Amino acid sequence: MADLVDLAPAGEQLADVVVDVRDDQLDAATPCEGRTVGQLLQHLVGLTLAFRAAAEKDLGPWTDTPPDGDDWPQAEPGWRQTLAERIPALVAAWRDPAAWEGMTRAGGVDLPGEVCGLVALDEIVLHGWDLARATGQSYGCDDATAGALLAFIEGFDESGTPGMFGPAVTVGPGTSRFDRVLAGSGRDPQWPRPT
């Protein structure tokens, strides 16, 4: 069995960011492929439920549905309360060692539990950072989380992986582990750059 990665620090950081998103920021741009804050929030509403179902091996509509295509919906009313409930439930589901064992499914793709857990972590960390940057909030990533994600992201092609990452961004020597995670996912750690 793979080493368990605790999603709690990332989940708590995401929940802290979500709480401070204002309604007047829902149309703001984010570092995520031109998505708005509202679109990212709605994406998180769906993925927190889907990856919880994947952890619990509750295969069905939530694990079989492909990720949002090019047309991401905007946040629906009640997103704050929904995420306040779903983020801790996602974290709890991935604390069960059985979640990391065997096969499961996410986005209609069968994959090992240990890989699915890292994809779930990747989603909540990167989109948490996206939301924080877009709404002027700080974002912290603990060393264990950054290390797990860096090892995960380094396994992907630097030219990008459709549906997951854009082309890697070049960063200089001495860049922090978390900034290397961001760069490897196709995000500029200094977003937004002054114009």
C-alpha cells in the first residue's frame, strides 16, 4: 500500500480561502486556464463530492461523469454551505487507508486508489491557490503536501497534460518546493504579473 497523504492541511487551507471569497469577486479571473472565481467554486462543489465517492469506492454517477468540459458553469446559490460540508467530508474519506488501496474511478477513468488520492489532493491545492490569488488572499502549503504533489507532478510531461496541466512554467534555482509544484502544473507562481 502507498503511504497515506493527509488531505487535512490542504482541505483546511481551501476552506479558509472559500470563506473569504466575496460575492463581488465571482466574475474575477483566476490563474486556472481563464476560469472565473465562480466557475472554480462550482468545479470544487462537484469534485469534492466526486473524489469523496472515489475514496469510498461508491462508483456511480459522481465517479463516472467526465470533468467539466470547456463550458464550466458558474457558482450556484448555496456554494459556501455546500463546500463547508463537502471539504471536511472529502478529507475524512481519504483518511481511511482503504481509500488508497485497490482500484477506483474518477471522471470516468479507472485508476489506482493511491493515484486518485493524489489527484484529489492536487485539485484542492491548486484550485485553492487559484482562488486565493484571484481574491487577494494568502495561501500556505505545508512541506508534506508540497512534497507529495511535487513527486506526483514530476511524473507528467512538461509540455502539458490536457485536462490536468498546462505546459510547465520555467522557474529559477532556489525556487520553493510549492512554487515548483505550481510551475509544474502550468501556473506562474507570480500570477498576476504586472502589466
